[in-house]
Amino acid sequence: ILQCFLSLAVFGRAIHAIARISDEFWFDPVEKGLALRSVNSSRSAYACVFFSSMFFQHYCWTAASQPCQQEQQLPLPCKLIIKSVLPVFRCANVLERNVEKCSISTNPSDHHVTFQLLCRHGVVKTYNLTFQECDPLQAVFAKHMCPNILRVHSRLLADVMIHFPTSQEEITLSVTPMKVCFKSYTEEDTDFSRTMLTEIQLSPEEFDYFQVGVDSEVTFCLKELRGLLAFSEATSVPVSIHFDRCGKPIAFSIEDLLLEASFILATLCEAEKEAFHSLFFGAVSHKEKEAIGDTFQSLVTASDTEEEFGALQSSPVL
């Protein structure tokens, strides 16, 4: 059972960022805060935004069947259709001016999540949205093992991406110890006389943190990254980029005291240029992971908690 009050602008942009991944998302309240998770149908993109309980003006969570023993946390398995939630947070900046308070409450007994907007002049808008019971979702990826780490202000990265047309589906990130290059990705049979190509180079000095352990060139989808950048600009938090060679996932993340967000995207494999790998980084529910079995035994499960993260340090990674 969850009851909380929150700031609309940041939370609303998180919903819009998640919407770029899939048409449904996992709504996962726990004692330490609220996580929003999503994975696309091809399992090539995963997103998680975690809001600490300190982010909310008021946050009260109680385990569904063990209200007096919160150390035995029983998560509320809850999946929502993104199209039903987007209207609540349409035009987040306008809502911030007209809505004095937003509350979210859940009750597993009636399978509803209630969003209530307490507006100016005493107007109250209530949205009762039905959720579907489901297993929690985790991504299988260990970004701390990546040899390449970049950290850059979200505004600079957004200024780079604005030069790519909205029709651009994939871009390539190329790094060496001397430079970073973002460029348009094109198929081999592209008619270059009718195609606009964009290439932007940055020097290491333009990054807050710059570590290149291996020269690499990775290609990934741009749509999901645009969503993260819109969200990160609302928080004014730098964006960290963790990646390896082509064919291995790339992670874009932001983190501060109140929230964490991570978008993990599959990259194009050099040997198979025609498609991104399905189930590439293994975003799976607990039941799916048990059913698949040995397939994921060599992968590491990413976690939102420090305790689980520490236990993963010795696990092998693809």
C-alpha cells in the first residue's frame, strides 16, 4: 500500500521518458522509494527511474501482507498501460503552475492506482487506473565492468543531439583517448547523394569525467536517449555513459541524492548489421529468468540496492 505526494515537473518527465521505451511500465513501490521500469518488446531497451522516499513531500509504504514487518518486504507487482498514465502528466510544466499537490495511492485489494491532482481554486482531478499483477522486472547488465566511462552535463549532450534530425533512428558513438565522435548511422546500401550525414566531435576536456579503456564504436537507437535527456534536463544532473565494444549494451544514467535513472540500450553487432539483438541484455522478470535457466547464468543482474550490487561484484559478465 502506497501513499505519497510529489513534485509534478520531474515525475511527469520521467513518465514521458519511460513512454519512449514501451507502451507499458512496471510501477514498483518499496520502503526506500518508488521505481518505474520498462522494457521494449524486442528486449533491446530497458529503463528504470528510481525516486528515493526523500524525493516526495510525503511517502508512506506498507507491505501488502506484512504491515508490521517491513524488513520482510513484499513488493506490489504492478504493471500499467502508459497511454492511461500520460494524460495525467500531459504538459508537466503547465501542471506545475496550476496544480498545488499531486498524490499517488495504491491498494492491491482493488487493483487500482489512484492519481489525484489538487489544483488551484479547490479543483480536484482524480484518475483511478487499473493495474495488472506481474513479476518485478530487472535488467541483466553490469555497467561497473565497462572499460569506457564518460560523464557530461545533460545540456551539452542535448545540444549535440539536437543537430540530428528527428527522422534519424540510430546514431554511432566512436571514442578514442583523444576524442569522442557522435555521427549518423547509415545502412551500407544508402544513397548518400540524398542523405544528410551529421558528425560532431568533442574533446576530452568537454567532459566532467573521461575514461577510455578501449577504442570502440557503438551504434544504438536515438529515440530512447532523447527521452532520458529531456528528463535529465529537468533535474540538472550530469549524464554518465558506460559502454564497451560494439554488440555489448550501452548504459546512460543519472544519479543524485533524490533519484536515479538508467537507460540500457542494445548496440548493433558488427557481424550482424541488420538488427539489434533480441533479449540482448536480458531484461527479464523473475519467472522468465527461472524458465530460461542457464541462458542467463553468465550475466549479472543490475540492482537498485547497494546490498544486491555488492553481491554481484564477483559475477561473470558477457
